[in-house]
Amino acid sequence: MCKIGIVADDLTGATTVGVLLARAGISTAAFFDEQSLDNDKGHLAMVLSSDSRAMKKEAAQQKVKSAVIALKEKGAIHFSKRIDTTLRGGIGFEVDAMLEELASDTIAVMVPAMPQSRRVVVGGYSIIDGVALSKTPVANDVRTPITESHVPTLMALQTKHQIGLVSLGALLAGNETLKQTLQNEREKGARVIIVDAISIEDVDAIAVAVNDLNWNVLAVDPGPFTEKLATVKGYSAENHEITCGEISEEEINGTVIAVAGSATPVTKVQLKALSAKRWACQIPVSAESLIDTVNTAPFEVKRAVDETLRTVQGQKPNVLLLETALTCNVLNLRAKEEEFNLQPGQAANNINNGLGEIVAEVLNSDLQDVRGIYMTGGDTMVNVLNVLGAKGIELIDYVIPQADLGRIIGGKYDGLVVVGKGGLTGAEDTAISIVKRICKESSKVLRQEAIGV
């Protein structure tokens, strides 16, 4: 059944591209690892997270190659490499690994733009919301900092293949010029061709041109190009109805568990807006205590669970906000890793795993009428779902681009509605909108179950 195989370097990225395909009427599911693919129920597109963004070259390439082989075994014939909108990770290394597993005439066409999230590429330069990539907060990312805005220069440091660039001018000149420019770059020896784009119409035009050329293509992009290419190839459903909109605050019912491991300024603003609502209750969790898994984490997990359950019994809020960012001190994770003799990245993993354990304990306490879980921060999402025994997510829609709505596949909570959002995405009211959307989708599922659909 599977026709489209996508490798993403983290789960948030997997859901982002998966939702775009789902909105086009292409049945899509994202999975956490190769073994989880066995839980697929016949989706046309399968997205596999290699969880390799922060890995060194050799380890990342091994993970990606294994992912491609697994997707091939499930029937995939068209492939994409989902990349971060801010170009974090070893994109070039991973593209090289995928090309080694695909047909020898495969060309990697890289369209790093996601215009609906104000990520565009002009003259080969990545621009985010009007700011050059290297001037945005991602330049200071703890695990994968980006200090280069020029995509061809960045890729040249990572890939062994020759790079080509197709400028915005070629797109503006029309389909024939665009096709000829792409062909020229290939004839000059480029196997990775980067293409400018500032609008969804540009991305659509690139997909049409590439399809017209009848190339074997590895799509390299954050999602829009993959979706447009799949649509051009005829995989999207006609007259697909997109579930959209949200309910009013008065219609919010049941309980939504919100879990916030991200500490970005964007996330903090969103959490403050959510916690200010009368129907939301904020439960602080000590990130510092969760780092030490031997001495302090078990006690902090129990304390947070007990406080959450007391809150439910006393106040009966509609949102339980488990957060480490609003009330706790900002931690130097590298210093903490040195203090506890941890590997790089392990402090963050311990924090997010602790949050997952808290959620699992709260759910296992027979909390009534849980409508869904909202997770902000990619690592938070991965850890929470892993602790819950989930194998993947069936994608449905997005609340806003990069705030992805789906249902859990596998485990005790199969079918539970979830939303995962990156820490850098959204406006002040985004968390509130997500809660409303979870309640709406959950009500829809309950109605369908009631009538036996």
C-alpha cells in the first residue's frame, strides 16, 4: 500500500510533513522507529523518524540508510528527506546516505522553503520571517547551532556531491525556463540542486517542472515540496474535506494534558497566555530535579503526579499544564551534564523522559474524560509518547503550520488525540487554540464511536 517513503531527522519534523500530506487527502502516518512500521494500517505515505539530527555523520548515515531500506520493504517507491525549516542537523550527510540507497540516476532536488511558516529562500539564502537564518535564535541552538544563512555554502560543508542552484529568476520566467535551468544544473554535474522559493505557488511550480522532466527525484525539504510533488503525481484525493476551525471557550470540556519541555521565549509567551485562563491549572515541574535520575527525579515525578491529582479533585480544570519553563530557573544543561557525568544531550533527555513518566502516571490513575495531550518541544513529544508505549501517529491536520494534530497509533492509549508543536512556532494564543482544537477533534471521535463509524 505504501507508495511514499519519507525519512525525517526527528518526530516533530515527521509530523509536520505528514500533516501536509494528510491535508491533501493522502493517508499518512509517522512512526518512531523501523519496528513500529509493522503497526501501519495501510497508509499511502509513511514517515519514519531516524532521530538523527544531533548525531555525528557516521551514526546519522547508518540510521538513515536503515530507514530507507525499511521503507522500501514496505513498498515505498517515491522518497523524501524531510529537513528542519532552520536547516539544523547534518542534512548533507543524510542526503548522501539516502542517495546511496536509491537508484543511481536519482537527483536530490532541495527546496528548503516553507512559505506558510514565513520560511523562504532567495538567492540561496534562507530567510525566516524577514531575518537571515544565521541572525535568528537558532544560531545559538544548544545541540545543533546554525551560523550560515547561504544554503549552498552550508550544504557544501556536508555533502560529497556537486551542488547546483536555481534562482528565483528562473521560476519567475516560467515553466520552460525553470525546466531548462534544472536540466542545465544536472548536465553540469550537480546531484543536489537547491531551488529558491518565496511562495507556495513557487513550490508548486517546482514540483510541476520536476515531474515534467520525469526524473527520479529525492525531494529534500521541510514538507511543502514533498506534498506538492505527491499531488502532481496524482496521489492526493479530490474534494478532500479538511477538518478545521475550533470551538469556543465555553464549549471546552473534559481534560487536556499540556506538557511543555521547551524553554524558548515563544513557548513561554504561549504558556503564560494559557495558564491565565480560568479553566487551566499550572503545575510547575523542576527540570533540575529530573536531570538526576537516581537521587531526585523519582521524588519529583511522584510530587508532580500527586499535585496534579489533587488539583483534578479540587479544581477540576480543563487543562493541566505541566511545565518546566515558566517557574524554574534557566539551566545550563552542559554544566549539569558535567556535574552528573552525563553524555551530551542526556540532561535534556532526562528532563523530557521525566515529563513523560509524569504524564503516564497521571493517565494510569484513571483520570476521567481525557480529551488529548498537547506537547510542545520535539524532544518532549518523543519522550512522552515513548513512555506511553505509542508506536506512531496517524496524521489528521494542523492547528497552525508546525502544530500538528493526530491520533496515537499503538499502546494503551491508541487513538488518543495529540498535538505536537515545535518550540519556535506560533503566536501568543497558539496554545489556547490547540486546546480548543483537541477538544473539537476528540468530540468528533466520540460521536463517530457512538454511531459505530
